[in-house]
Amino acid sequence: MTWESVRDFFVFRSAEKADPGFRAWTEHLGRRGLRACAYVEFVLILVTILVREFTPFGPKPLPLGSYLYFTALGVVALAVAGHPRLGRHSLWTGRTIGALTGIVLVGLDMVAGERVYAMLDVLMIMLVGLALILGTFWDTLAVGVVCGGTYYALLWRETAAGRAQGLDPASLLLAILILLCSALSALNYGRLRSEWAARIAVIEAESRSAQAQAAASTVRLAAALSHELNSPLGALESSVDSLAAISARIVAKPEGRLLDLQHDVISVIRQSTGRLGQIVHSMQRFTNLDRADVQSVDIRQMIDDVVALCGSQGAHIHVDIPELPRVMARPQALSQALAGLLTSRDSELHVSAAAPNGSIELRIEGLSLPHGEAADPGFAVDGTRVGTRNWELFNARQVVRALGGNLHVTGGQVLISLPRA
């Protein structure tokens, strides 16, 4: 055990200072815990009235002013928890309200000669604080010192006046329980910090995976574009050279055959430029260069664009998609997710779609996946190399879920459900 681990066990404040996200999370937990403390105050009033006023074996009744006092503390707790600025101090407010509640309860019971109930008051405050108010070792110990200190101070006064016998085993046990609750609070704080660190690690891993998938999609897109652009560019270059030669001969000696040949060359040029224009438009739709982030999307057109741009880099893709209602999506993210699924090493894929029950269902068949395998990322060992597995499915599922849909995997089928626009 190092000094840093001991310091973190007792303090932990370095985590909140270094990570604004963790600090915001603890503030959220503080607001929720403070609201629960307010309800505990109200329940405490009811239970106290029932036990102290209507049971013959219970402790002595409390003054009416104490009930008003507890009610005021509950109202303050609700007000602070719901305030946009004061709510950031919910944790400290909860501890303060717990200490103030303990001082009054313990003080009234000790004055009434109810030592056992005074110790139970301290223990109740510590357990409620442990369950509802997030805190470090010192935070919880401070509340215990205030409540327990009130008990021991009044016990010392009663002993000095000859009305008590001083410390007994139960009083010593109370001090041990205060220390135990403080240690449990520190362990709970550390557990939450570890959970937050694990959550951040998962988010960072997903982000790196998404970036890697986007980079891989970009590489495939570049390769597909180079293949698609090469043919019309070659035809265009050859036609321009031919047109220049024909024009020179026409100038020297006009002939009908040369004029017909010139017309044919011009037609080839127009076809090549038209093909280049189609590729550019498909690329714009694929990368969403000229659209907003979220928009109404024609899923059939998107599939056609993905197949046109990336299909040559993977399987033979058969598309059977009728006219469908549009969906609301982020075209760039959804296009890259679909490209990751369709540009696989499988020999033949079949893509179909339907529109049942107010949603769009897209089915991709032919992927080489074990039956029942979930769309979760993993790693696979191939000889001496370790590679990734299912990252395309994982990224696609994350994109689809962000759009309010879902992705299911059954054997070699991937079923994607998207809400209509």
C-alpha cells in the first residue's frame, strides 16, 4: 500500500478536481441524495409522532418546535436540490442537514434522559448519510463527530452532575460504529470513482474504434473512387486526344466521315462527364458534404450509393429494396456504418427492406457470422496475430441506436430497424 493509495482512500478530492465530468456526476448524485434526505426528514416526523406520541413504551414526546424544525430542514433540502446553482452544493448541504438533525435529536433525547435513543439517533444519521449522501472518509466522519460529539458532551455533563455513570461499552461501540461508517463511505466513494473511470475507458475505446472505422471507410472510399473515376477519365482523355486529331484533319480536309467520327467522340465525352457527375453526386450523398447533420434520408438511395461507391471492394451485393418512407438519420454516420457491413470479404450479400409497423426494417443476408452472435466487439487470434472481431457490427449498432432504432444479429443475417421520419 502506497502513500497515494492511503491518501486517496481518505480524501479522493483529486479525482473531482482533475475530472470535470466526474465532478458533474457527483453533483448529480448529490442532488438526488439531497432530495431523498428531504423525504427522510418528512418520514422522520411521521415516525417520531407515531412512536413518541402513541406508544406507551416509546421515548418521551418531542416539543412541537422540533417538528417544525425538521420540516424546515426538509423544505430547505428540496429547495437546494432543485436550484440550478445551489444544487451544485447538494453534498455539503446534505451533510449539514444531517448534522443539524442529529444535534437536535440527540440533544432532546439526552436532556430527557433517553441515552439509548440518543445513541440510536446518531447511528440512524450515520446510516442514512452513508446510504444517500456521497462523501469521503473525512466528510462522513465530520458528521459523525458533530452528532457523536453532541452525545459525548451531554454525557460528560450528565456524569459531572452525578446523573450518569460516564462511558459504558455501548458508548464506546458508538465511536467504533462512527469510524466504520466513515470507512464504508470512503469505500463507496472509491467504487464510484472506479466505475466512472471504467465508463470513461469504454467511451474512449468506442471513440477510437469509431475513428478507426471511419478511417477504414475513407480508405475503402478512396480505393473505390479511384476505380470508378479511372474508367471515365481514361475515356475522356482518349476522346479529347481523338477530338484534337480529328479537328486538325477537318481543318485540313473536311469530310463527312470525319464529321460523324467527331460527333461520336463528343458523345463519348458527354457520357464520361455525365458519369463523373453521377460519381460526384453519389460521393456528396455518401459523405454528406452539403447537408445538415440530421435530415430526412431516402434509405434506398443511400444503399444504392454505398453499393455504387464501395461494392467493388467487397462482396457481390444484390439489392432488393422497394420504394420506402424516408427516415431521420445522420447520413454520413449511417452511410459509413452500412459501408462497413457491406464491404466484407463474403462472396455474396443480399440486401432487402420493408416498412412494417411504422418503422423501416433493413435485412442484410450472407454475412459470415456464427449463429446467435451478438453485435459486441472482441478480438480474435489468427496464428500469431491478434485482430479485432465484430467492430463493424458494433459501430453500426451504436449509430443505429443513436437514431432511435436497433440492430439484431441472427446467424448470417443482420436486421436493422429504423424509425420513420
